[in-house]
Amino acid sequence: MEQVAKPWPALWSLVIGFFMILIDSTIVSVANPRIMEGLNADINAVIWVTSAYLLAYAVPLLITGRLGDRFGPKNLYLSGLVVFTLASLWCGLSGDVGTLIAARAVQGFGAAMMTPQTMAVITRIFPPDRRGAAMGLWGATAGMAILVGPILGGVLVDGLGWEWIFFVNVPIGLIGFLAVTRFVPALGTHRHRFDIPGVLLSAVGMFLLVFGIQEGQTYRWGTVVGPVTVWGLIIAGLVVLALFVVWQWILERRGGEPLLPLGLFKERNFSLGNTTIMAVGFTITAFPLPTIFYYQVVRGLTPTQSALLMIPMAVLSGALAPFVGRLIDRVNPRWFAAFGLVCLSAALFWTGALLKPETPIWMFLLPSALQGVANGFIWGPVSNATTRNLPPRQAGAGSGVFNTTRQIGAVLGSAAIASLIQARLAAELPALPGGAPAGEGTQGGQLPEFLHAGFSTAMSQSVLLPACAILLGAAAALLFGKPKAVQDWGAAAPQAGAEQDTSAAARK
């Protein structure tokens, strides 16, 4: 175990960059109508701005966790931070939606280099009896970032323009780079063989699946090009992902180093935790899109005004997460996680019921508050229950899989909600002469009043998808077993540390 004398400054330094990259998972949602207007893009194109980021974020996570073990988590984190910060500058300078999508993909790759290193460092530098509090801070950061993103985005979009949701990352990235350089120790490394076929299979499978889901409505679930259909792409994606799993199994049986260590899933809590976090990633990414479109297109709110409706959510989540983090070392985290997940589902069903043209705006503060309570009980308990029973020598691989699963859920949520929104708009709004739904070309808040009811209904129906998805996560969380006692970790730690420590500077 590579514990350091002052682990908290190291964690806070990593949290700066971690907060920034998670904000960028949701900050675009509040700016979507303005980006549509500024870059002359439609709903599907602007949602690709988020999907490209999430896809490029999710696919490399499995290998970047291993790269952190090989080259040191500090080195890989700093490299990713540089890529992310420069890509943020490129995003802000983009003059068309295609360029913005490309820049967001590069930004997502930088985020993928950074994310696994945060959980790996927590596991390696904190003693077991303080790891729950550290995971509580990590969970609070994840929850707060995802909630603060739309609020910060609204203020920046109204005050300075949509470009500034990306420009703001440049000074934050510089501060984070200096802090990590100063406070994060150089931890021990060990060699890995890298599974290149696994990387290619996972990347191709995910792209085919996400493209098919998100573009399904665009192609009316029919032909994309020649004999290729939308359903053909989706099926091909699933087949390739199945081949990826088979290849991982073969590689593991041969004594190689698979990209996805299937042996990790023998640990019950790890399997259940990954199921839960996938549902969380799906839901947290999907639900803001229809609500933000409703606020700005139907109710005519500015980005700042629509984002302010999320303040109760952000405040309560930030207040509760550290409190919950202090308790999860003493109480089975499943009770906290299941409670939070059920509350989140209830809040989304409540929000969907309110999405009507005549609903008083202040009423949306109530489900927002319930979402804040829910998030305060989700992130720390789920992350702690998922990874605590893994031996420290598997920290890099485990955190890589956990973060990958969350991001896969997020990218599937983004793709699914984009397709559902388009489908419900087509069903609820009259068609234009060209056959497109009347709301598809909407720019900013310019929607005729006679279309408000249909647009609101479409958004209300779309919210039901994430509301149902999160219940699957709640069911998985209820099955969490009791975490191992601290002394079980203590027995394993020296051996694991001995296997990993190859750097004299890492030994304290």
C-alpha cells in the first residue's frame, strides 16, 4: 500500500481536473439551443456535440487505466489534462458544428486519460479506514459537477456566449496542472501488455451501437446507405461487442492481460455496482436534455434562468454527499444508494408530470430539490461499495472498468434520448411540407405558441425513459453485499504494495 503522509492535498489537486471534465459532460445541455442558433444546426447535430465527447471518453477508459499503472497515474493525468485543455480552446474557436464535434471528441479522449487515475490514486494513497471519506469527496465532486454544469453553462452562455463554456476550462486546466505537479506523489508502476484487438473491437462495437441508436429516427429506422440499415448497425454493434467479451475471455484463459478483466466480475459488489453506475450514467446524461429544451423553447427562459431551476439540486447534493461519505464506512452502502436511486426516479416522474405549458415555473424547484437529495445518497455509496472489496493491486483495472461503465451508460443515454426526442416530436407535432416535424428546425426559443402543448408533451414523454432506467440501478443496489472489514484489506495491502512498488520515491 502506497500511503502518503498528506493524501488530502493530493486528492484536492486531482479533484480540480476531475470536476472540470465531468462538468463538460453536462454543461453543453443548457447551451444546446444557442449552439443550434449560432452554428445553424438541428437538434440531432447538436446532441452529437455531447455524444462525441461521451463516446471518445468511454471507449479508451479501459486502456487508460492500465496506462496509468504502466507510466504512473500522475504522468498520465497531467498528459490528459494538457490534451483536454487545448481541445477546450479548439471547441471555443469552432466556426461550424462539424468542427465542434471533432474538437469535443479530442476533449473526450483527454478526459479518458485523466479519470481512472483519480480513483486509482485514492485507493493507493489512503489507508482503508479513511478511504470512505475520500470516496465521499470523490462522489460529491462527481455529483456536484454533473449538477453544476448546466448552472455554470447558463451563466456563461447568457453573459459571454456559448463559446465560453469551453474557454473557461483553460485557466482551470492551468491551475489543476500546477496543483497536481506540486501535491500528487509519483506512485509505483508495473509493466503491462496492451490488448490492441480488444481496443479496436470495443471502439468499433460502441460506435456502431451508438450511431445506430442516435441516428435511427433521422433515417426513419430504415436504410442508411446501400444495403446497410439502422437495425443492421445496431445488431452489428452488439455482435462486435459480444466478440469483444469472448476475446477477453480467451485472452484471460491464456494468461494474457485482457482489456476487460472478466475475473473482476466474480466479486459480487463489483458486478452489481457496475450495473448501477451504468444506469446512473444513462439517467444523469439523458434527463437534462428534454427539460432544458422545454424551459427555453416552450417557456422562453434564458439559459441562466433555466439553469437556476437546478440550484436546489446542486445545493442539497453538495451538502449531503460529505455527510453520507462519513457514514458509509460504518453502514452497508446499499441502503444509501437504493434510497437515492429511488428518490431520483420519483423526482424524474414528478418532473415529467409538470412539463406542461401552463405549469408555474416555481413548481420545478420541488423535484429539483428531491433530485439533490437523491444525488447526495448515490455517488459516494455506489463507488465505495463497487471498489472496496477489490484488492489494491487491481485498483487501476477496477477504476478503469467502473468509469468505463458509467461513461457507456452516459453515451447510450445521450443517444437514446436524442432518438426518443425526435420520435416524440414527430408524433406530437404536425409535419412540415418536407415531412420533418414542425419542431425539428426550431432555433433557440422561437416556437409558435400553438405548438407549445405538443412540444411539452414530447418532452414529458421523453423524461420517462431515464426515470425508468434508474429503477434498474436501484434494483441492483439493493443486492449489494456487506463490504469486507478493514482488517481484510490490511492483510492484502502489503503484498499488493510489494507487487506494485517499483519506485523508491513511492515508498513512504
